[in-house]
Amino acid sequence: MRPNFKPAERLKNIKPSGIRRFFALAQEIPDVINLSVGEPDFTPPKHALDAGWKASKEGKTHYAPTNGISELREALMQKAYRDYSLSYDSKSEILITVGGTEAVFLALMSLVNPGDEVLVPNPGFVLYEPSIRLAGGVPVSVPLLEEKNFKPSIDGVMSLITDKSRVMILNYPNNPTGAVLSYDEVAALAKIAIERDLTVISDEVYEKIFYDDAKHYCLATFPGMRERTLVVSSFSKTYAMTGLRVGYVYGPEELISPIWLVHQYTVACVNSLAQYVALAALKGPQDCVKNMVREFDKRRHLVYKRLNEIEGFNCTLPKGAFYVFPNIRDFNMSSDEFANNLLKKARVTTVPGSAFGSYGEGYIRISYADAYERLEEALNRIEKTVKRFG
Ligand SMILES: Cc1ncc(COP(=O)(O)O)c(C=O)c1O
């Protein structure tokens, strides 16, 4: 007899991530240039990898404390002070997580009650909406429009807030648009959070990746925000450590301890050896980060310039992260169709903007975290292919 199996009801509206879908399609095509994934093509600094190796030889392969090894929490306490003049207690206000992913997911699990509304950027990182739904919440899209440089309109945000609004998710520097916010723009959002009593999950995993005159303003540094903000960050992007899965979250004890509880029952603790790698990366010289951002900057200019030279693309110059989000409406195709065509005909993998939400339709996301020469080749292929679309 066939087992009578059905996935749980809570999965009814959960679809696979559009990024992963295109990534998987790319695996089947030979000689493909994959610009779909959000991971630096660099390797973590050697001294950090050596520290992981050393830790393994010293037998540090056992369960770590639930909230992370104390040395790493202490180093993160110092980082918060050094970078943002923020004081967090390393025992009760910092939790090491399995990447920023776990931190965001568990923050929603521990904050959201069924029916609570969560303001979420649209287009926004693919993790947010499904996580809100899995927590029983209702995602409320905050449109990020190209004509506003992909920044939220303050009046627009105000008009979306109801008695059921409980959490606001912010993500700057932004994935998928590369937008960053000015001091005044962050201050205006902070004011709304305070006035309307919202808790904020501020996803700052790209905190070190910004360009030109842009700066990163940590949300918790704004008056009245430390006590209502969970600052999520990660080692994944800053130190090119995506596969080691180390992230973290800062917040007041009342917000951190429920996350700690759920973390305990889901992953128990983060991989011990990976935490030693993260520790060495954080405590060692930071020139690897600066060099990586300098290289991203060159690639950013290349991709922006070349795309705008191709008829049909309209691309704004991003100020952060490592993505461009060009407008492809002139090609008269859905973003899914367009990305599929690029994959099959140009052998270049991108992500359709619709994978990031309804307001992403009409755009594609291109990650420039790949070698300069490969980007040049990808752009040549794209140029040749889209000429034939016309
Ligand atoms: C905005 C944003 N947040 C969080 C993450 C998760 O990163 P990780 O779980 O590797 O730290 C990503 C990864 O692409 C991201 O783009």
C-alpha cells in the first residue's frame, strides 16, 4: 500500500527559492557562466582557514555552547563597539547562528504570532516571505521602486502600517538591488518603528560592501532603536565564507533569549570548527575585505557600463552589495522568460526579478561576484544574444 503522505498545511504556499531553481538549471548546461548566486568568488583568508585546521587538531570538535564559543561572542562584542559604538553583552545579547539565514528565520519564529503583519521589502531577499509565512505571519510588501532608487517611500511605509503590524524587515545594503540608505533615510524609518512600536529585523549581512561616498548606518545606533532592533549579520559575504555557515545576531536580551530557545531546539549549536575560522577572520588583518570590495568595485563599473551600452537594458549604478538589478522591460518579456532565454541561448545564469517578489518583475539580478574576465565574457554573450531578441 502506498503511504498516504501529504506535506503539512503550513507548507501550502511555500515555493522553492527562484535563486536555487536557476542555480540548479545552470548545473545542466555545459560551459555556463553562473551569475545567479550571491557568493564571493574569493576564498577566506588563509590565517582563518589555518585556525580552523589548528582547532581540529586540538580536538575542538565537540558541541559548542548553544549561543556560540565565548571567544567569538567577545570578539563580536568588540566589533559592535569598534564599528558602531554599540555595547552588547557577550553572554546575553549576542547569539552565533547558522548564517544570517538562521538568524532571520528564528527571529521571525520567535517574534511573530499567527496573523501578525510583517513589513517586508519587495523586491527582497528570497528568505523573508516564506519565513514570515512559516511563522504564521502575513507579509506586507513595502515596494522598492526604481524611480525612488529602490528605497522605501516613508509615506508609503506609514500607509501600510495597521494595528496588526508587528515587525519590519530592513536590508541595507540591499539584495537584490544594491541600494543603500542615507543617514536621514534610516533615521526616518527608525522614527516610524518607534512611533508605531515595531520591532525591526535589520539584515546587515552586506555591511562591509559599499562603494563611492556610501556609508553603512547600523539601525541599532539610532536613538531608541537598540532596544527594538535585531541586527543580523554574517561571515558569509564579508570573509567569503558562505559554506562555513556562521552568522550572528545582536539585540537586547528580551529579543535574543527567545531566539536562543528556538536555536537550541533546531540546530543545538553552530559548527565548532567554523566558529574558530570566523574568530580568526574577525581578529586578523582586515585588508582581505578591503581588497575584495576594491575588486567588486571594478566589476560593478564594468557590468553597469556594459549593460547600459546594450540596447534594452536600463541599469542604475548600485552603491552596495555585489548585484546589479537592470530593468529589462524594453525586451517585452517576463523576467522569468528573459532569464530562461539568457540561460539557454547565452549560457549565462541570472535570476529573474520576480523571484524577489512582485515588484521585481521587469528586472533581472546579476551577481558580479565572479572574476572580471568571466564577467566580460558573460556580457559579450548577453550582448550577442539579446541583439537576436529584437
Ligand atoms: C540579504 C541577505 N540576507 C541574508 C543572507 C544569508 O546569508 P548567510 O546565511 O550565508 O549568512 C543572504 C545571502 O545571500 C542575503 O543576501
